[in-house]
Amino acid sequence: MDIICTITDEENKVLESWLGEGQIQPWLQHALDNKLRQRLDATIIEVTDKNPAKLSQEDKLLALKDAVLPTKDERDPTP
């Protein structure tokens, strides 16, 4: 799946001055991978009896393969 992230020219300039030219994509990928890992571990804890610290990435995904995950609205109902 491709995800498109739009930033302004000025934002690009700031990020490249900080990260280095051509390094925005790897930085964004790392940030997304880290957040996904955190959410995956939390979901494992919420919907299984498994310890995510003891599972490989493949085993984590397998543990959730047939799980019915609550939607955002089911997790956080709006009053």
C-alpha cells in the first residue's frame, strides 16, 4: 500500500536541512514502522492472551490474522 504525505516546499526545506537531502522518506518510514509496532503490540495485549515481547513480527501478525478488531468508534464512543 502506498501512503502519500504532502508537505510544503518550506517544510521540505526544513526537514532536508535537519535530516539531509533525500532522507525524508526513510525518516517517515521509520516513524510509521515504530508507531505500527507500538499499536501492534497494544492490540496483541488487548485481543489475545499472548505476550508481544515474546513474539516475532510474523507471529504477531499471525496471532491477529483472524481476530475481530474493534473499530475506532467501538473503542472510543463519542458522547
